[in-house]
Amino acid sequence: MAGEVRRLATIGRLVNADRRSMFLNSLRARIPQVARPHSGFTLLEMLVVLVIIGLLAGLVGPRLFSKVDQSKVVTAQTQIKLLRGAVESLRLDIGRYPTVDEGLTLLTRPPADPALAARWRGPYLDDAVPLDPWAQPYQYSLPGADAQPFALFSLGSDGKRGGEGDAKDLGVLPAQP
């Protein structure tokens, strides 16, 4: 008996739910639909956003690009220190600095002289000799300025001797004639 009562109560709820649904649908059909706004942006909104982005890029961009130039100078100075250390290690092993003809390639390849090749403990760099941050090779010459035994330098952003700012030569410069 109790099971029958439960079953009838469930059927009643289903019928009431169905009647409610039909009633709501009939009401919806009689009420005019309110125009819903379309999702998306208008042309004016898009133009305003583009102008704001342009203004921000105009204000922030030059500051960021100056940091990029400064970071290239710092990178070149760091690489020159690394290369100088490698050249000094090479000198301790073979007893002399590389000649101008051998240059920095002696850091990654043994010398042609068999006597020196026997003392060479390289490679002194993990990879090939890097280019400077402006994609130019580092310059090596003998002797360096201020009684330095060798010169190891980058020509800077302009790739030419001399210069100022980012175009200034970096590293241990060669002796002036």
C-alpha cells in the first residue's frame, strides 16, 4: 500500500511539472521578446582600444628598447670576460698566448704545432667562439693597450673602430700606434 502511495505521488509530481512547463511556455509565447544586445564590440570600441594600445606602446616602447641596447653592452662585457679567462687558461697550458693568426680558434681547436698540441688541454669553451651581441666576431690582437698582453674586444653596435654610446668599442682594446 505504501509503495502504491509513493508511486501515485511521483506521478502527480510529474503531471504537475508538465502542467507548469506548458503554462510557462504559453506565457512566453504571449510576452514579446525584448531585443537582446548582440555580443561583441562595436567599431568605435575597437578604435578606442587600438588608440590606447598605441599610446602605451609610444610611451613604454622607447624605454624598453633602450634597455635592450644596454643589455647587449652588458652581454658583450660578460662574454669578453669569459673569453679572456679562457685565453689565460690556454696560456697557462701551452706557455704562450695565441698568435694573431691562431686567434680565438685556438680555444676550441688544438694548435698545429705537435709540441704545443701535446700541452693543449682544451677545448677551453663549451661551444664555438661566440659572436658579439651585434653578430660580429670578437677581435683579437697583440699587444693590448695599457701594457695588456693581448687585446680582446667588440667593435660595438656600428661594427667600426671607435664610436660612442652603444657603438663604443668594448673590452681590452689594442695598443694605439
